[in-house]
Amino acid sequence: MENILEVKSLTKTFQDFTLSNISFSLPRGFITGFIGPNGSGKTTTIKLIMNLLKKDRGEVSIFGLDHIRHEREIKNRIGFVYDESHFYEELTVERMKRFIASAYNNWDEEKFRSLAGKFSLPLNKSIKDLSRGMKVKFSLAAALSHKADLLIMDEPTSGLDPVVRSEILDILHDVIQDENKGVFFSTHITSDLDRIADYIIMIYKGEILFNKTKDELIEEHAVIKGPLSLLDTSLKNNLIGIKKGIYGFEALTAGKEAADALVKAGAAAEKPALEDIMLYYTRKENGNA
């Protein structure tokens, strides 16, 4: 399977945070979710991939090209959707669009007009007067109008209402029907990825915890609920992110054999959502519910 993005041993050290030797890849033709709590390194990773921050060491390859030596060519084929507006706020949507269009070799004005109509973008309205949802839609319309082969999205749905979020997810689903394209979707709203993601990469405290297909990830984990007495046995070693209550505990377990052993010992097992997996992997054991 051909990868549209490859990251190898990427490292960046700040005064109070280190992105530590991370490696992962994105296959072409899929949506890859990049999850982790705020402060885990998602935005730092994206900035390093885009050469907006200088890496300490490591390699980044996009479309099979080095991301620094071929930066101009690569960025002409990438669409950005950030969590914050990076437009000139005083310009109208139409004038900002003209500015963006001039930067790309493959700008498709007909495509933009079609998307502007679909998104109900007010072309004569100033950027500063747009809602957050409209700014995201404008970013997405601009990204799709220069025929980007890779969409990189940093918390694009954060703070949006469910209707707008659903519209954006529908658009991404349509985009990925072209199997030559890829989407890298960074978010802490895991319910969005439950709906559309094919692969999930989780980062925590600057380290990659896993990189798996979403179906594989859900299938191999289970939410376990059981009596406190089980925590006094060796079965505790199979538990991730234990949360204790007065009458029992909740935790996550990885692997069917571990889940089966816990159920046999008196626990109950439930299928997890992506949010469960992220929360349990980042939760420290505590004594109270």
C-alpha cells in the first residue's frame, strides 16, 4: 500500500516539552485520525511536517519527496484547514480567495464557485464578520479548489455546532472517494473519527502510543467493569487506566484473551468508542469515581 506521508524518528525539544522520536505513515486513499489530549503534540507534529517549525532530527516524506528540499512543490499539493483563522480579517471572502488563488498552480475557479454555493459562503462579507463555522468552510473550499492531494486538518471541528460538523464530515467522506487523495485529521473530538476515520494514530506526551486501523483498534480493546476484588489478582496487569469506585472499577483492556479472562472471573466487557480508548490510555489510576 502506497503511503502519502511518512514520518520517521521526528524529534523536537522545547523547554518544557519534547516530541520524542515519533514515526508513522499515512496510506493513500484513506482518512487518518490523529488523536490525543490537548498538549500531547498534535499541532507541533503538524507544524514540523509542514516545516513551520525546525525539527531537531528525523525525516518527513510527502508524496515520496523530502518535505524541505521539495517544500514548494509539496505545499502546492496540500490543503490546510487550521483550528484558527489565518486569513486577513479585513478582507472580504472574495478578495481573500483571489489572494489564495494566486499562490497555487492548479487553482480551479469553477470548483471554488461550486463549493462557495454549496457552503453558502458570503463572498462579499469580511472575514472578521464570518462565524467560526463559515471560516472553516472557507478554508476547506480553498483547500479543495487547488486540487490538493493531501488535506491536513488541525482541530477543524473544535467549537462548531453538530450541524456544521456533520456537513464538514460529509465533505471529507466525498473527498476520499478519490483513492489518490489522503486526509490527516487531527482532533480531540473522537466522535467525529468514529464516523469517518479509517486509521487512528494516538499521540500522548510527545510519543506515539499506537497506529492502527480504526476497526482493529475497536476490536482488540474492551471496556471492563468489575468488582474491586479483581484488582487484588494478577488480572490487574491486563488493565489500562483503572478508575475505582465504591462498589467496583472500570478500565480498558487490550486483547481478546485478556478480556475473556476478566469476564470469566466475574467482570463485564463492553465494546469501546474511540473516546473510551483515548481516555483510558491517558488516565492515571485513582481511588475514587
